[in-house]
Amino acid sequence: MTSNVNPAPSATIYEVAARAGVSIATVSRTFAGNGSVAPHTREAVLAAAQELRYVPAAAARALAVRRSKALGVVLPHIAGPYYAELLVGFELAASQLGLSVVLTLVAPNDRRGASVQELLGRVDGVAFMARSGADDDTVGQVAAARPTVTVARRRVFDADAFFAENRATARQLTEHLLAHGRRRIGFVGLAEGGSDIGRRHRGYLDALEEAGLGPALHLSVDPVEDAGFAVAEQLLADGELHELDALVCGNDELAIAIIARLSAAGVRVPDDLAVTGWDDTRTARYLAPSLTTVRQDVSALGRLAAHRLAARIDGDPVQDPVTVDSALVLRASCGCPPVPALPSPPVPASAPSPKESS
């Protein structure tokens, strides 16, 4: 006689890790067969898994009936135009693959990732977008339990990583300012080592070092509009503008806010101070003066990330990091002649390359 009683649901990787007294990364490596796991540790993990009837993620994913056919995307609680373009590319690719997208916005006080853990029960894989609010430990825990990709943020073990090229282009941008005769060049942005803006800061320093110069100023702030206004107020109040002749901003939001506030105070851009951005948002070309910036194919990053995440769900292993090209967009805010406010040409097509991965 065949029983109609459903088997008990499989335990989670977290329960196995707790029972065995190890990290979830160790449980993941034990079942993946990669990484160094001591024999006694492996035995403890396998025993705990057997007791709890744990089904490894790879085996569970092989059962199509258990798939949600959904990809999770983790974004910061404040998302600007950069994230909108990134999400458009991701959703377009997911739709073409027959997959839906579930969004989670991580609040600043959710550093332990409660909202991310809730998302895991609804999706087959997760994409962490740039400054998503989730810390590296949370991303690492998710990567051990689900197929995971990261876009424009520090790499973590067991996750595929996608970047736009930053360091070399930031160096070119700073060299362009130097060619305009600027020598007291500051940087505005949160320069975390593994982040996109951190790499831009590194390229800026590369150019100054090659020219025998040091940074005139570094204001480490979040890459949001309000922070840009606050930076401009600080420069006006402290009299630091007299120590600068150029500012390299971590993104367009910062640059646009700084130009708007300084211009209202009578500061002439670029005559008194050259200002550059990054991302080439729509506002950049219509600003007065139009904003010198960097164009990166953010939509392509989103598309690549979605395709890769779908492949991981189907059982593909983690691949080398992928970097897509960026390109300078020279306009009036650096001292170049004004140009008509036309859409920027696309970034020159090139195959994504496995570079800028650290």
C-alpha cells in the first residue's frame, strides 16, 4: 500500500550548521566537494545532515517542482538612476528567460539581513546590487545557501561577480583634468576598497601619483544627492574652495548636487572649479554647465548578471569575475567646450573581460 503522507520538509543549511557546530560555508563546501574540510568536520556535517534529513541545495534545485522560477534582487533602501538602469537590464533578461523578479530593499538598520533571509524562501537565486545594504557576511551566507551573483560590490566566496571598469577610466579622467592645468584636485565619495567608487578613487590616486601630486582633499560621503549638497555647504563654510581647482565625484548624483549648490552661491564651474561625475545619467547632459562624466553600460551589467544567475540555478559552477568597459564623456564642467545636449553614444562594444576582480 502506498502512503499518501508527504515526507517531512528538508532542513535548512543553517540548521545543519548549528547541529554540526560549523559555519554554513563549511556545510556548503562539504557537499560541493571543494575547499579544504577536515575529515572529522566532514563526518560531523554528514551526520547532522542525515539526522535532519537535509537535502543539499544542488539536489533540491534538480527537482523542478520545487523551483519558484523567480530571481531575487537586493537593493539599497535609497535607489537612484544607476539602480533603475541596472534593474531594467536585469528584469529584461529575466523576462526573456521566463523568470520573474522579486525585489527586496534593505534598510540601513537591517545589517544582519533579516529581509534577505525572508527573500530566500521565495526565490531560486539572489543578485546583490552594489551598495545593497547587506554586509559581506550576509552575502557570504546567502552564497553558501543559494546561487548568488554580485554587481559592483566586493567579491565574496561562492558568488559570481560583475563590475564595470573603474580604475583605468578614473585615471584617464584625472589625467584629463591635469591636462586642463588643474593641480589641486579633490575626490568626493565613499572609497571602500572593494567597491566601484573605491576603484575610482584608486585610479584618481594613480594619476596624481604619476604626476607627482597628492590628493588635495578627500570627503568620504555616501553617493547620494543630499550628501552632495552637504559637501558643497561644507566647502563654502570652511573656505576650502580656495584650496581646490577640481573635484572628481564618485557619481553624477554627487556632482550635480555640488554644482547646483556652488553655482547658486556664485561659484563658476568650471572657471573657478572643475567638477566631474560618473554614470552619465540623463540629467548630466542638460545641466548647466553640462557634466563631464563616465558612461558605463549599466543595463548590460544587469542583463549579464541575470543570465549568469539563471545558469547557476541550472547547476553551472562559479565563473571568473566579469568586467564591462567604461568610456569618458567630455562636456563643459571640466573646461572642455560646450556640446549639444544629445544622448551619449554607447560604450564601444567589446567582450566582457575577467579583470578588475579584487
